[in-house]
Amino acid sequence: MVSYLALTLRILEELIGSAPLQRVRVRLWDGSYWPDNAPASFVATWVLNHPGALREMLLPNSQSALGEAYLQNDFDVEGDMEAAFELADIIRAQTEGWSKKLKMAHLLRQLPPRPAAGEQPSLRRAAFADAQHSPSRDQSAIQFHYDLSNDFYALWLDSRKIYSCAYFQNATDDLESAQLHKLDTICRKLDLRPGQRLLDIGCGWGGLILHAASRYGVRATGITLSERQAEYAWEQVCKAGLQDRVEVLLQDYRALEGCEAYDAVVSVGMVEHVGRKNLPLYFGTVNRLLKPGGVFLNHGIGTGPVPNPQQGTSFIDEYVFPDADLFPLSEMLGPAEAAGFEIRDVENLREHYALTLRHWVRQLEARHGEALNFISEPVYRTWRVYMAGSAHQFNLGLLAVYQTLLAKLSPGGAANVPLTRAAWYQPVDGR
Amino acid sequence: MVSYLALTLRILEELIGSAPLQRVRVRLWDGSYWPDNAPASFVATWVLNHPGALREMLLPNSQSALGEAYLQNDFDVEGDMEAAFELADIIRAQTEGWSKKLKMAHLLRQLPPRPAAGEQPSLRRAAFADAQHSPSRDQSAIQFHYDLSNDFYALWLDSRKIYSCAYFQNATDDLESAQLHKLDTICRKLDLRPGQRLLDIGCGWGGLILHAASRYGVRATGITLSERQAEYAWEQVCKAGLQDRVEVLLQDYRALEGCEAYDAVVSVGMVEHVGRKNLPLYFGTVNRLLKPGGVFLNHGIGTGPVPNPQQGTSFIDEYVFPDADLFPLSEMLGPAEAAGFEIRDVENLREHYALTLRHWVRQLEARHGEALNFISEPVYRTWRVYMAGSAHQFNLGLLAVYQTLLAKLSPGGAANVPLTRAAWYQPVDGR
């Protein structure tokens, strides 16, 4: 009988032997490395924790298998998690095609299954019964992710708990200043003035409404479907003494009533949860709520122009962002224009999201032990792998993030936008 | 028999009597005004030149009737031509609906036809036999507009003969500096560096390639289908002594061969002539020509979110821009993304085009007499009415102009774009 070590090495050779592996190496359960002579440039190590590791990672006919094997600790990643995706990409590319798959399956089946000894960790998986993007299911999907644990998020987000792409004036900026810069850039793009009414759809832990109210003097309404976010945001409002001009509501955007109530509307990192079929309703609702001439800044992730093999995989849907729906920018802008919006400005911030996610991953890894006070090891791994994988995809251009400024024109064609964007880039003291 | 004067006044009352006419009045052929007491704010006068004027303007069942009546001098406009469109809009709105049309037609038929006396000016109208957006017909359509007369265009364009939307740092900037600022903004967005190769599709009279070559040191290729533009642009290249690094070709974008030949591609005011069905070919061609990581700045007019009653009217197609095709931005970006482009930046410059067109119209009106050395009175009127009407539509948001920066990603996801747009807004000495 061939040894499991020899078989594992043979599979690695078949899969990766010819690929230009630069930054990743593999360590087997006996402490040996593959390849023997790893390049000096390696920054990440895949650790196969038992003889059945590759079988669990690659044999199940499921798009989530590799991710689930990581959550189950069949393998681990030491070092740079983002770089480790290079190896995943190679494996994915090498196992395309039916005959290659068949040959691999034959080898993988000769490896043993995961050791039964010990307790398997239970995985936190989303599963909903009602119709996708119904208000009730959307609430469940949002709470699955954002109600995980405020303490957990606090470990690795910036002090304002901004859970979306920061804006770096230089790539070396720290996360704290880049998030503040992002908040301020949004307020500038919205051209906020004291006394104006601002609606924030998907307000998270309240960072933007607090900034807009305290620095720009607006009356702000934030809505979210996450109970933990709403509670936390309201605490922050009270701490800042802004109860007279900021409100936080646990509410679906579809439940917003009224007409022409707001001077400006903003939505940061929420449109990903809306779903393609509801885009007309989403943009139509915001258009109705805006005063004529008012502007809507919609900030969200879209897919890039490069065909994305990971697109539509079930791992993100099952374990991270259930029901999230990403698509190209043009498919976002069509319903926006159809709802009556004029497109005023679009900025692609994908390099900023790669930088942001790297900060989050590094901080999460640094707080691993503390994180386990609030969440399980598989959940820690879920967030680690999803955030590093997203950084990888933003870096390659498989994902993008678009900040889009839309205007609801007044009957005479006026919109509250400046003649040029120059003012958005003027330094302002004290911010 | 009711007098033509009384009948004309009755029609005006029926059509416009209830509308809030602020800036326009009407003068009849006998020198009398309607309304008697024009508001103090009037800035334009419609002059009905004969008793049959309204009949010629409103009775023919053709979308071009009103425009043709202006070309034929059945009526004239004194004062602010752009403001005069307020009255055209009111007439259009008031004559919607079958019963209203029928009632109006009954009245209009009682007016006499245009006086037969004198020679009718012949109108310069486009008519082509071959298939729309075939290379041969596109060449004819382009030459219909742009080969009109270099001397005519020189009368009212800026000194560089830039025939597209300028970029005003302040609304009070003069046209000369705003066009220079536009050229420089485009070069900045393209991040041009000495020695790079730039392709300008639809290079007009050469202003942009000359600026890019002289100020940014690029090697530039300009293509156009207009013989007069190509001749003029090449003369300018020779005058500037830039023959070693600028070439001008009389060529269709579809005839461009090669792969990965250019660091940057730009197209300003050309995509309007491409036609919706050819957008995949257009973006696909540019994508092929660009080096990986290279950027494409596509600048062109699109339709706004407001339903546009003028959209698709035949006057522009017959007399001004045959075969031009305008549509919402989302319909432009879909084929761009499908061709492999990542959308990096979009800026809507419609207020700038309204300002630009006002400069052109004012200058054209000031050079009316000189213009008739090069073109006929009906052609003068054609350009006056199309440009003022376009300013009106940009002002209302019926039209927009989008400067879109697209990137062809390198295999690793890199694109030649800066981390932020701040550098585009830094003052640079000497430019």
C-alpha cells in the first residue's frame, strides 16, 4: 500500500507541480514541506493537519468544500492569508475539466477521511425558509452577519466601527484616519449643510450619521435591520449628546414612507443586500424620499470585468453573507436611471477596499485569542478567510466598489452638485 | 372673413394663453406684440414674419416642421435663442393629445400658406442610401457635419477649435481657458507620461493630440473621418514642429489594426456617432488596442433621466447630426464592461456643456455676417438653433455629457490609475 504521505505529495505534484508558486508553500502533518525547496519569497504556509486533509478539501462535489475544510481545521494557513489564495486559484484552475477531475478523484479517494476522533466543531450556517429578499428573510440574513457580536467587531474595526471600504489618501495611512477621511469625503460629496435632513440606509454602528451630525450639523436618520447595530448606534448618539438631531431606527428601507423628506440620502455597503430584482424598488424609494435637486450617494460592491470563477460560490452565501447579490456597475445604474436619477459621479475604490480588508485581517489575526471570547474558532476562521479572500478579489479586479453620486433633478434641471469636484479635494482644517 | 391677425392671436391664446410665459414674447408681421404687456423679464422675441407663419410652424405633421419653418424664415428669433425654447416647450406640451391637435389643425388651416413670392432657400439636408452605421455611411454622416467649412467653425470656436464640452473651473471663465483646462484635465485623467503612445479616436481639428504631445511629451495618433479636420490638424502639427511624434490619419476606428499598441486611448465627442449596435465593436476595438493596465477616456453625450419629448426627433437627424445615437449612461457602460473594461471614474459635465454652447451661440450670433461668407443663411440658422436647443436640453437635464475613465486590467489586476483623484485637482504652474 502506498503511503498517505507519498500519495499526498503525488497529488500536490499533479495539481501544482507545474504552476509558478511564488508566495505559498505546504507543510504536511509530519512536519515536512512541499516543495522541499520553497522559494525565499514565500509568505504563507498551507498546513495539512492529517492524512485525509486533501481528500476533505478537494473531493466533495461542493463549491464550499475547500472553505469548509478550513473551517473544520483539516488544514490551516499560517502567515499571509491573502497570499494563500494564490494556491487556491491554482488548484481551481488545475482541476477544471472533467477528465482532470476524474483522475484527481481517483487519487483523492485513496486518502482516508477526516479522523473521527474528537468532537467536530459545529459550523454556523445560514438557512432560511421564506422567499429570498422578502423583508423577513432580509432581516434574518442581515442579522446572521451583523448581529454576530458587537464585541467581536470592535476587536478589529476602527474606533468608529466603520464596516465598509475606507478611503486612503496614501496607501500607508492608518485605518483610523482612512475611515475618518472616508466619512468626510462622503459628507463633501453630499454637500451637507447645517439643518439639512440626511437619511442613511444601512447605517451600521452609526459612524456616518454621527460624523454628519456633529461636523456638518445635519439632522440625520439612520436605519438598519441589525438590532445590535441599532442599539450600539443609539448609545453612541446619546454619548455624543446628539439625541436632538440624530435618530436610529430598526427598519427596512421598504418601510420608509413619505415624499421629498430628505435633502440627501446615503447608503454605504447596503445595496449588496438588496438583490437585483429589488433594485427598481430600492432606487424608486430613495427617489421618492429625496427633495427635488437632492443627491443620493450609493456606495457598494460590484463585480469586475474579469470573469470570476469564485462568483456565485455557495461558501459566502452559506457562511458569510446570505442572499448577497453582486453584479456589474452597468446593471446597477440601469435601474437607477430608470427610477429618475441622473448619474453625476462614479468613483471606483477597489484598491481602497483591498487595503481596508488587509487592515481588518491583520487586526483580527492579532486579536485571535480575544475573539474566541465572543465567537467560536470556526467563526473566527470564517471571517478570516472571507476577508482575506475578498482582499484578494479586489486586488485582482474580480470585485470593485463603486461610490456613485445620483441626483434627483428639480423641474428646471437643477441638482445640488458643484460645478467641479475640486472642492472635494481641498484640505480642510480640523477634519 | 376673420382677419389673419385675429386668427393668429386666437391661436396664440389657445396655445400659450394659460402658460406661465416668463422670458419670451411674440411679434406679429404688422409689428404688434403678443401678449400686449410682455413681462419685464422677457429676453427673446419670436417674430412671425408673415400671416402663414403659424401654419408653417405647427400644421405639417412632421417633427421637423417647427425647425424647418425657422430655417425657411417663416419666423425668426431675436434675442436669447436658448430662452426662446421655453415657448417651443410650451407649444409642444399644449398640443399633446389628439383632440387638441385636431382643434388646432382646424384653426391653422384657415391661415394662408407661406408666400410663394421670392426664391425659397434650399435646405442642406442629409440623406444616405447605404446601411446605417456602415463605414461608408458613417464617413458621409461625419463629413456632412464636420466638413461644412473650417472657416465657419473658426469664427465661433476657441483658438484651438475644440468642438466639445469645455471644463469651467468657474462659470465665468472664458471659453479659451475653459477649453485649455478641459484638454489638461483629460491628460491628467489619462496620467500621460513622456514617450507614451496615445490614440485619439475622432481627433477633430487636433487640439487634444497637440496639447498631449507638446505638454506631456506623448507620441500621439489622431484619427478622424473628416477630411477638412485631418488637413487642418496636420497643418497645426507641422506649424508646431511635432511631425516626429504626432500623426493624423483619415481613418475609421474599425480599421485600426494591432494589439496592445497604446498606453492610453481617448475619444471626445465621437461615441455619439458610433450607434448602439456598434458599441461592442467600439469598446472591443479599443480594448484590443490598449496595453494591459492602460486606460481609455470616453467622453460623450448621453440622455438624462427625464423623459425627453425632443428625443428621436428628425430635425437633428436630417439637418445636423445624421445617424447620431444617444442613450442613457448605463447602456453605454454595459458594452464597455462586457468588452473587459473596468469602470474607474465617471464625471457628468452637463452644466459645462450648457455653458460651452452658450459661448458658441453668442459668438456665432456676433459673427453672423462673416459666417455668410462661408455658409448659407439656413445653415447659419441650423447651427444657431441646434446649439441653443442643445444648451437648453443640457440645462434641463434632458441631455448629459459623461467623461468616463475605463481601465484594461493587467493579469494581476493593476490599472494605471492613481489611488485618489486629488492629483487631478492640484494647480500646476504654467498650464
